[in-house]
Amino acid sequence: MTLEKARELLAVQARMGGGYNRNGARLILAEVQQTQGQQAVDGLIREFDLETLFGFKPGTEFHRP
């Protein structure tokens, strides 16, 4: 997944909030981690303030189910 596509998808998840959107954001970050690496994931967490919204901290490793 490209970072641009991840940003587009995460913007929707962040805007809506909630438990289902938290899981969706987690899956998006897992895909980004696999294709782009941890640094890209950390950048997205900071960019969308996902620590405040969903409790995701920079440095957290995300895995696909």
C-alpha cells in the first residue's frame, strides 16, 4: 500500500472514530508496516494523532491477522 492511499484511508478512520474504525486503522497500519516499514507507521500515527484517538503509540508493531 502506498503512503498516499494509507493517508486517504486513515483520514476516514480518524474522522469517524470508534471501535470499528480503530480496528480498521490497525489493519491499515499493519499493511503499511509490511510494505513501508516502522518509520512510515510512526509518521502516520503522529500525522493523524492516532495516539490520542485510538491509543496507538509510535514504535508499536502492527500485524495482520
